[in-house]
Amino acid sequence: MTTESSSSNMPEGSGPHSPDTGSLRAAALSEEPRRTARLRVLSASLLVALGGLLYGYDTGVISGTLAQIAQDYGVSEHGITAEFITSFILAGAVLGALGASFFARRFGRRITIITVASVFVLGVVFCALSPNPYIMMASRFFLGLAVGGSTQTIPTYISELAPKNKRGSYVTFFNIAIGVGILTAALVNYFLRDVEWHWKIVVAAIPAIVLVIGMIPLPESPRWLVSQGEVDTATQVLEWVRPSEKTAKSEIRDIERTRRKAQRQAAKSEWSAMFTEKWMRPAIIAGVAVAIFTQITGLEMMIYYTPTLLTHVGLPSDIGLSINVMVGVVYVVMTAVGRFIVDRMGRRTLMLWTLPFAALWILLFGITLSVGGNDPNLPLMLTFLVLFMLFQAGGIQVVGWLMGSELYPLKVRTSATSLHAMALWGSNLLVTSTALTLVNFLSPGGAMMVYAALNVIAWIVIYFRVPETKDRSLEDIESSLRDEEFLPLKRKRLAQERA
């Protein structure tokens, strides 16, 4: 880089290396389309990732506002009404993921994202103006439609726009944005704890409006365009986000080839094909399993209920809110770290290395809570909590949405990603709506031990059922399904036999 830079700044025909100046300039010019293409994909990915920020903020802000909301409505912070207020956004997310499947298939990813962002704007306004707990539940359910819709559509849009060797890092912008949203909510809850909860909720309308406006000039997904027969338009889009016309046309041919294979099969609806065509089942099982394990292995419990959990064991509410900020910081840092290693280390490998440590640290966190009773060892407890967050947020949380955007065949991708999001939000709803009940029944320490066991189960399922998708095109992953080479151990055995 130093040689190129210094040489390119020399006057033409001067210096001992002047014969090479022309070739260096040519190399620089050939790199320009590559940089431009990367910048376009990067810009689009960062913009649509605002949906992740909205998801993180709108689901995370409740942890610090729940006490204020409960007081205003005259209900208990630890009661079933508070649990319903927290969890109704997740019930909406399940339905939103299903509805986004229809929209994304019928109208495209781009229009769906614009619609979702508009629902985000209306949803936060409705929540901020809710006069009683029942309207608040309904408003959070409506807001959940946008949360679920964003998680069904945004990772798919990014993955279908990004080049295969950078797909993981671009899609994980969505995860990072979720973490930024969670951290922002925690900071708002801590530093503005005396501000009325209405304002802390409605401020999320600002990034939602930015997302609506920003999506207007962006292109549609090229793979959706091919599925609609708009091959010329899809080619133009790929030429806009790829370094050369040759690269774009080669990728279009692969997409068309995959589409023709799907069309040769008996005509079925996406949902019918997904459940009746056996060759797809390994991908559906793998993707849904990862989705569920991202939610039930303990991290969501920490995001929603850290302040409530810690006040349950006798710590002051201010300490609970400050620890909630720490949880948000760790989430953002580790998802950012995960973004840089997921395309190098691989998705499956990352999960298999981090889950055992996550299980260990949350187990020790639970033991500390059990031994300490109402006076836990705070430094030890915080150490184990941070270590758990490091391995959870930097492992399976990085991969959850990414795998959902990679594993499923084009023929059923919109419905399969919808099922993926529904499974994720359904399991999140289960965790959130039962977390306080589980804590009350088993004690905080006992609940953490349940989550430790679930991390172990997740490792076993991923080892046997989830393949590596690093450096593989979406079309190659689909071909391995059709050729019955999808499962990781079988793929490894066949590779050894061929060698």
C-alpha cells in the first residue's frame, strides 16, 4: 500500500520506478469498482440495520420503564400484568413474522421493510399514549408486528444483496444494531430514570422515520426480482453492487439455474413444499433449532429482566439499572467482535466453541445467586454474568439471524425465514412470559441452572444438525440439500471418501 500510494503521487516519467507507474495506476483504477460496490452494499446494510436498532430499543426499553409503567397503572412490577405488558410485543412479533412472509413474497423485500418501518413509527406513538395497561398491551402487540417483520425481512434482504465472502459480516450489522438498541435503551433508562416513560418510548420514532426515508432510493433484492421473472432488472441491481458486469452476470446465471430447478418440481405453495418435500427438512430443522436456542439459553432473560432479577435478590434498583447498562455494553462489543470473526472462523465453529463456556458461566452465576441468598457476592456474581454474556453474545447470538438468511432454499425462502422468525419470537415469548414465574418457582439460582442445561442441549443439536455455511454461496448450500450432503457429519464423511 505504501509503495502504491507513493508511486501514484509521483509525476509521470520521473523517479527510478517510473516504468511501473502506469501499471500501478491501472491496478488502482481496477480496484475502484470493487471499492464502489463494497461501499454500496455497506451503505445499504447499515441503513436497513436500523430495523435491528429499533428491535433492540423497543424490546429493551421496557426493562427500565416497567416499574414506572406499573406504578402509573397501579399494578405490581412483579405480577402477571407486568409480565403481559412485557411479553405482548413478542406475541405481535410472531404474527408480524408470518405477515412479513406474505408481503415479502408478494411485494418484495424493499416495500416490506418500508411498511415495517412505518409500523414502528405508529407503534411507539401508540405505546407512549396508552392510558391503561390493556391499551398498552394492544399497542405493544401492534409494535411487535414491526419487530417480527423486521427480523423476517432485513437479514434476508442483506444476505441476498451481499457477496458470499462478506455475507456474514454484512448480515451481522443487524445483530450489532440490535445490541446498540439494547444498550441505548439501558443508557436511557439509567441516565433518564426520572424522565416520564412516555418520552423514553416515543423517541424510537426518529430512527424509524429515517429508515422509511432511506429505503426509498435503495434497490430491490436481485433474487426476489429473478423469482418474479425480472431478470434484466436483477442484473442491473447486481451490476450496481458487484465489482464487474462479468461477476454480476455469472451470479445471475447461478440464481436462474436454482430457480429453474425449483420450477421443475410439482407446483406447491411455499408452506406446503416446506413441510412435504423431504429434501428441505434438514435445513428447516437446523435453522429453526438455531433460532430457538438463541432465545432460550439465557441471554433474553438478562436483557428483559436484569433489573427485576437483581432487585429480587435484594440489590437496590439503581444497581440493577447500572448492571443492565453493562449487559448492553457487553452485547454490543461482542456482536461487533463476532462480525469480524464470523466470516473467518465460521458459523458452526463459533457456536461449538462458545456454547460450552456460556453454559459454565451461567451455571456458576446461578450457584452464586443460590449460595448468596438475599446478600449475593456482587463482584463474583458480576464476573460470572459478564463472562456468560461474552460467550453468548459473541457466539450463537451473532449467528442466529445470519443462519436464517443462509440455510433455506430460494423456492421457500420467504416462508422459511418467516418460520425462522416465528420460531425465534415464539420461543422468546415463552421465555419472557414465564421468566418471572420460573424465578419465583425455582429461585433465581435455580432458573439459571435451567438455562445452563439448555446451552448444553444447544451444543449437541448444533454438532449433529447444523452445517458450516462459511464461504458458500446460497446456491451451493441449496445444492448440498438436494444432493443429501447437508448434514455436517455426512458432508465430512463424503469429503473424506472423495479424497
